[in-house]
Amino acid sequence: MQISYANFRQSLPRTIWDWLILIFLLLCVLFFLMPIYVMVVTGLKQAQNVSLSTMWQLPLHLSGGGFYEAWRRLYPNMGNSLQLTIPATVLSSIFGAINGYIFAKWKFRGANTLFAVLVFGMFIPYQSILIPLIQFLEQIKLYGTIGGLILVHVVYGLPICSLIFRNFFANIPDELIEAARLDGAGVVRIFLLVMLPLALPAFVVVGIFQFTNIWNDFLFGVTILPNPSAQPVTVALNNLSGSFSVDWNVVMAGAVIVALPTALIYILLGRFFVRGLLAGSVKG
């Protein structure tokens, strides 16, 4: 108990400047948490109790507010988002790992140019390719299907996934590759038996990044999947607001429900996300 108290005393700020920094950071945290507080409190209220003048007040009765209605209307689309996000995240991570491995450890003529062209895909706005993208998906009979949307997210996720894995694999010593070659391992065996076991931190970073981006996507979901029953949950959340009136308790509750999966991912894997980023930033 004394040791823990001593560690606690050592962790406290020691100067006025340290205290000012701590207070500033706490104010920043409160500032960013205020919208979440308003969303949760509004979602717990009944529709007739929602107003601008009372948005900071706690609900008078904990009856669930708009959460029941929001869950009822969003539940089918939550399944669509899971069917979309999980395969797209896994596939883009695998293909990104393969690309990163080739570009980092198996140099060939024009590799740097090809990699630059690949990474340039990150900077192409979604809106600029919607028409040719939809025409292409119609030609291969994937327009209006979750499979087509998975393909879009996998292709659009390849640049950032390849970049993260390439930077990570570039920091792995070449001696490991040479030793595996001397043992008779080829390109595939080295990738499967040497590189993949070391790449878990990179997979965590790519997985969190891709899961978040795909789950939160709205533009591709609303354009490639015109059928409301097949659309992801972000599109269904937008549809919660009616044409003439808006049940703000339902909308706020729906926003909380939709944000929960990505929030849980960051809460559970956030420390691994930071470690994965740092693992690819230091040589050796």
C-alpha cells in the first residue's frame, strides 16, 4: 500500500506549469466529452421532454427514452454493416500485408514508382470516381450487393494498408530474410513463417483503421446499395430523421448505438494501436 501511494505521489505534477498543463488537458477532455453527454442524455429522454433549454438536464425517468425505437429500426442494418466491415477489413489487411512485404523486402525494377502510384490512391476523392465506379460494378454484376461494396472498400483501403505494412516490414532486419533464404525458404514461406508472426502490431493498426473507416462510411453505402434493407447502419441512421419532424431522442440514441462498436474497438485495442504505430517508426 505504501509503495502504491509513493508511486501516486511521484506521478503528481510537481510545478505550477505541470498543474496548468494538467488542468488544460482536463478541460480539453471535458470539451470533447460534452457532445457525448448531450447525445446520451437526450437519447434517454422521452420525445416531449427534449428541448434546447433542457438539453443539459438529466432525464426525469430512466425509461430507455429513444434507445428502444432506435435499436428496433437500426438492428437489421447493424447486421449489414458487420457483414460488410469484417470481410473488407480482413481482406484489405491481408492484401496490404502482401503488398507491404513485396515492396519492403523484394525490390524490383520500378518498385518505388509503382509504390508511389499505389499510395497516390489515398488522395483520390471518393466523389470523383463514383460514376465510373458504379458503371464498373454494374458490368461485373456487383452493383447493389454487399459483395460489391466489400470490393470497393478493399480496393480503396489497399494504399493505406500497403503503406503501413511496408513501413513496418522495412524496419525488420534483412538478416532474417537472408537466414531464411539460406534455409531454403522462398518468397511465400518467408512471408508466412517469418514476416506474418512479427506483423501482429501492424495488423492491429490496419484492422482498427480499416474497421473504423468502413463502419463510418456513408457515401459508398448510400450510392452502391440503393436498397434500404441492404444498406449499412450509417445510412439507416441518416434515415431516422423524418421529412417533416425529427424525434431527436431517437436520433441521438441511434448515434450512440452506431458509435459503440468503434468506441469499443478503441477502448479494448487502443494500447495495441499505439504500440503498432510505434513499432513501425523505429529502425531495428
